[in-house]
Amino acid sequence: MLTSPVQCLALAAGLLLATCAVSAAPAPVALAKTKVVVCLGDSITDGQTYSLMVAQALRAAKKPVPLFIPAGLGGDTAGGMLARLDRDVLPFHPDLVILNCGINDSERVKTTDFAANVDAIAARLAKEHVRLLLLTLTRIRGWQYREANTGCLTEPMLALDAANIILRRTAVKYDLPLAEVYKAMETAPAGVDLWAPDGCHLNFAGYQLMSRAILDALGCPDAAPPKSEADYHLTPMPGIVRAWRVHPVEAKDGAMDEKRAAALTLDATWKAYALPETTPGTLGWWENQERRRGFAMQLHDLVGPAGQYWSYAEVRRRRAGQMYVNTGGDLGQIYVNGVRVFNNEYTTGWHAGGHRIPVTLHRGVNRLLLVSGGRFFCSLTETPLWW
């Protein structure tokens, strides 16, 4: 009788995947014909770092640089990503989807369910004639060799090794390119720290290795990720609204609504706030990445501690017309000229452009009011795809 976690893992992997035969390496991604890439994943994708590094590497190597659209959502599983295809992926008509999943599945999903969900994603994208690039898992410090639960022989909870087996066999089954992120981290030089303090998310060095594996899978071994943080080129994103007045909200302030937004007047409690923020303060490297790209990251320190913030800006237009308000971070509500145009009823992730809301601005001054937590992103662009 099988009783050990390792035996349980082997049985599950064998039963699920024995029918998948080894085949020749898949055809490489045709980068010259790849115009739009959607990055589907969890929080490791949501931060956008690997797509930023890959784009910089391709640009420096004078290779075609596709449009990378983020579709990461912190805490998401393969099943959640499958459910989000029609909402967060397919509307962008991608040529390629990069899939990064498995870490969150290992906490709550059975091996058989993970295999079925990854297969369903691959099958759906194949049906839509969208190329898929699979990533093996990132490693977790102190948890790299997590094994299947004991006492669950027929449907063990997902283990990291089993997830990688499933991803590799899915790549063979559907003739898909595969980026060996796990192996890249496993073979990193001894003593190199690859993780953020939580031991799960990646630091700069971890994302370098992840980006290297993706570039290799894209057939670009001569394109190199940034060598250091100083070599990591970041600029404010197009259309960020730069001049704000921000009010830290207290309980006595009550809630914002359309009537209040339309009649709003500012007083001395509304502090001037400029984006991009000019200094990193005590931000970590990843938070500093987002600061440099135009996120408001330090409202708590620069405006004052509060559970919520109201941020006001005036946008001048030479002519009336439609634009898009792009959200990110902890942005909860948006009012344009007193009318609520956005209420964050479901999250699409931290990344810039999680929601893209069409609005009509009139000629002259338009009043923009945000309700957010301590960090937000807001830009106004003429198209919904603006990188």
C-alpha cells in the first residue's frame, strides 16, 4: 500500500500523465508575427516585472517588441485563470499568451483538478488559434520540495513537482513552448538570494532568471535581461495624471457619492501631490519600480496616515471627445465631472490598466476625483492599449 507523500505524488503523476509521449521540441514562437502578448498569471505576473524585463531585453537586442498586456491577479489559481479567459485575455486578440500558474493551486487544489484546468486553458487557446507559452513554477524559499499530503492516495493536493510534471506534459501534448523557470532557479549559483522577504515572491535577481528562461523559450538567447537595478530602464507610463490635491479621509468625512462629488470644494486639508513621486523613501525595489512608472505609492507617508484617500485633479481638453481612464493599485471609485464612472466591484489585479473605462470629456476643464486606498494608478489615454 502506498503511504508516503512521495509515493502519492508519483502515483498521481503517473495516472494523470502516462498517456503523454515525448515528442520533438515545439516550433519556436514567431516573434516577428507576435504583436500582442497577454501575460496570464497570479501575483508574480501581476507586478509586470518579467514582461518589463523581457521587453527591455528585446528592445536592446533590436528584436521585435510585442505589446505585453498584463492579466495577473494575486492569489489566482489555474481554475481562476481559465474562468477569466473570456474577460481578461481573449478580448485583446492576443497572438501569444504566457501562462504562469501553480503556486496558489498547491495550497488548495487537487492534482487532478490542476491538470484538468491547465489542459482546458491549452485546449481553449488552441481552439481560438492563440499560441501558448507555459512557464514551470517559480521556486519557494524553504518550501521548494513541498510534497503531496499523506493519507490521500487517489486525489492528493497538488505538489510543486507534480505541477511541473503536468505543465511539461501539457506542453508536449499541445506542442507548446515551455520556459523552464523552476530549473533556472534550481541551478542558480549558491548563495544568490532570489526571493522577496516573504520567501515566495521574487526579488530583482529572481525576476532576472525568470526573464532569462522566457527569452530562451521565445528563441532569443542573445537578448539579455537588465544586469542590475541601475540598468533597469523605467519611465512614467503614458497619460498619467500628474498634479493632484489629496485629502486623507477620516470617519467624520463620510462616504463619497455623486451629489457630493458634483458639489465638491477643496480646502486646506487637501494637500498638493505630484506624480511620479520623486524619491523612493522607504520603498522596496518592486514598490520603487511602480513609483517610477507613475503609481502613487506613498500617500500614507507624504499626505498622512488614513484608511482611505480622496484625490482630485483637473484635466484640460482642447476639444470634447472620448478617452479611457485606466485604473490600478487600490483604486476603488472614479468620478468624472461629478458622475461616478467606476466602482471597483471585482478586482482584475494590481497592474496598470486593470480596468479601462471609456469616458467623454468636454472642452475645457474636467474634474477628476478618485477614492482609493494608500496606493493607486490613474492615467487618461485616447486608446485602451497604450504601452
